[in-house]
Amino acid sequence: MAKLSPFKFLQEVRAEGDKVTWPTRRETFITSIMVAILATVMAILFLISDQVIRLFITTVLGIGT
């Protein structure tokens, strides 16, 4: 079993980190905005579907006012 020193390990980690293509500040901003918008849209869709299902169930079971 090969033994690696902590120094060698950190050198390899740094070499692998240099290979990563990091997003630009603009790309990060745009994707963050997209995530916020899509999360809001999904929250609204779940709210609407929940209300429709609630209305259907209370109508079928006759437990509404």
C-alpha cells in the first residue's frame, strides 16, 4: 500500500483544483437569479395545486362551510 505524505496530498489537491473551470461572477449572478425565480414559480404552483386539491376534497366530503 502506497503511503502519501500530507504535503504530496495537498500538492495533488491544488493541481486538481487548477483544472476546474470556475464560473464567472456574471454566470453565478444569473444562475442565482434563475434559481430564485424558479423556486418562486414552483412555490406558487404548489400553492395553487394545494388549494385546488383542498377545495376538491372538502367539496367531495362535504366538510366545508
